[in-house]
Amino acid sequence: MSVSDLFKPLTLLHGPAMRNRFMLAPLTNQQSEYDGRASEYDQLWIEQLANGGYGLVQTCATTVESGGIAFARQLGIHSDAHLPGLSKMAKAISNGGGLSAVQLHHAGHRANPQLGGIPAPASNGVVPDTNAITTEEVERIRDSFITAAKRAQLAGFDGVAVHGAFGWILSEFMSPYLNNRKDKYGGSLQNRARFTIEVIEGIRKACGPDFQIGWRLSIERYGLRLEELREVTAEIFDREMIDYLDLALWDSAQMVQEGKFQGKTMLSVFTELNRKGVRLGTAGKIMSAQRAGELLDEGCDFVLIGRAGILQQDFPLQVAANPFYESPKLPVKAEYLRQRGLSERFINHLRGWQTFVAPGSF
Ligand SMILES: Cc1cc2nc3c(=O)[nH]c(=O)nc-3n(C[C@H](O)[C@H](O)[C@H](O)COP(=O)(O)O)c2cc1C
């Protein structure tokens, strides 16, 4: 195992290299203004992370259309009004020495009407009284992802991370369970993957050769099929369409429970693919220096830090100082998070996560 290897730089196919192997996972914190502009709390949070020693910092899931919103006070990138705040965030990350990426998000069928969201299901019947979006609407949302990426570039971000996980729109379209369309975006695997592929290709074309594109993929739930996702990933790797794949596992040690790959780790199903120049990382309970180091031995190029980065914003610096560093254990008291500089808005968001904030703690 090689904790010191976590501090070796990592080149990417486009743009500058990561200074080390730590990437901050996207973390929704529900502290933006109601119209999606970054608030002072967003800035404070990003500044803390920016100085935490990460090779790359991803923002929280950020709406590419106002109708694609899932969470109250979600950060937005669907309007030029969002640019000043985003530019400030990009600058803060860059000043801290890390690369930056905006996570591009559309909630699809789970867009929340109470927040102005317009559910955009792949199929009829998934949302009561709501028809599947038309082919033209799919293309409009695809273009919104691309426009949002341009805006991220204009704001000074090094790249974007395309949210293809957790049943949100791109993951929804990939799923044979949620997508029963008859147009070119449904049916065969190639058709169900088309939305994702067109978003990635469109961003590359619009943003040019220096811009970094990550893709987040989850495997569990939403009717997603591991074998299919592996096949799409193999094509994306083979064509070197992205700079990095971010595997959104909830436990990086998770085993495959059924099918062709039963008995292997989910991670190995992807690390054994020929990834050419594309980099691969995983999230999922990386709560110690040793576990992060082990994952390099398991074939990852980098690791994504989620909850451990909320508990200790400078996780990479802690690991640099102590190769046996272990994250504080969950749940924590609200006061602990307050002392770490989290806003009440963020703490309230975390109260919604099972086992994050100790029940009844103030
Ligand atoms: C508070 C919180 C907010 C999250 N927000 C997002 C998000 O905006 N986008 C996303 O793709 N994943 C999100 N996730 C998932 C994390 O990025 C990460 O994949 C997951 O927490 C597993 O990593 P961990 O075990 O290191 O926390 C969130 C997780 C937490 C705990």
C-alpha cells in the first residue's frame, strides 16, 4: 500500500494535471440563494475546501435548467446571473492550487415542482399525469448541459463533471426500467446511452481541447444494469471521450451480488477495462489514509472524498501529515459541524442524511 503515491501528480488528457490524487466529491449543501446564485455561505464553504489540499474540487450538483431543480437552494448555472458567484468560486479554488469542476445536473423525472422544477421523465407513467418528454425536449436539455459547460468555462473552471448517476436524467435515460422510449433516445443500449454521449461530445466541441470533462456514473438501483454500464464505459474509454470517470459507489469495497460479475468488486469490473488515457476514481466510504492508498493498489488513479471531506475539509492535508489518519466517526453533533465552519443551512441539509448529525443535537 502506498499512501505517499496519493501525492504524485496525475496528468489528464486535457488541461492541467492534478497536483495529487485527491478529488473532492460533489456535495449538495443547499445554501445558495433561491434563484441559484452562489451565496456568501457557498463562497465560505468553497474557500475552506480550496485550501484543503485537493487535486481537484467539484462543486455540488448545479442546475443546467431552472426546471431541472431537485433541491431547495440548489446552486445554478443556467443563467448568466450565476456567473459572478461562480467566477468567485472558480478563483478561490484556483488560488488554493487545485483544479475545479462544476457538476452539471438535471433532475429529470425527479425535478421538484414545488421549487419550480418541471419533471422531465424519459417515459410515460413514471410521474403521474406527466408524459415523457419529446425528442425535441431531450435535445433542448442536452443543449442546456452544453451551454452550462460553456458558462463554467467562462467563469474560469477547469472543467465540468457530467452527472450521470443516481437516477437523475442521464442515468434515467440509460435505464431500461425507466426508459421505454421509441425514439432515438430509447430502446437499444446505444440509443439509451445517446443522451449521455451527445452531452459529452457537445461539451468537447463547444469548450475546446483544454477543457476537462468528468463523468459520474452509479451502478445501483434505478433499474441500471452493470453489464450495460460497463459496455458504455468501455466505449467512452476507447474513444477517450472524457478525462476522468468518477464511479459513484456508496462503498468502494462493494461486491457484485448477481450476474456475470458476481463475487468481484464493483470497482474491479471497471478498473479491468482498458481505459487508455482516461483516469478512473471511486467514491465510497473512503474515511482513512490507508483506505485511500489501498484504492490506488486496486487500480484507481485517484480517490473521491465525500463525507470525510465534510468532517474534515482538509482531508488531503491531514493524510499528508499522517499516513495513518482516520476521519472522525459519524454521526457527529451539530456543534461539531458548526465549529468546522459549516453554515446552519448546510447543517440542516445534513440532518436529512441518515446517521450524519446525531439526532437531537443542536
Ligand atoms: C451531504 C452529501 C451531499 C451529496 N451531494 C451530491 C451531489 O450533489 N452530487 C452527487 O453526485 N453526489 C452527491 N453526494 C454523494 C457523494 O458525492 C459521494 O459519492 C458519496 O457520499 C459517497 O462518498 P463518501 O462515502 O466519501 O461520502 C452527496 C453525499 C453527501 C453525504
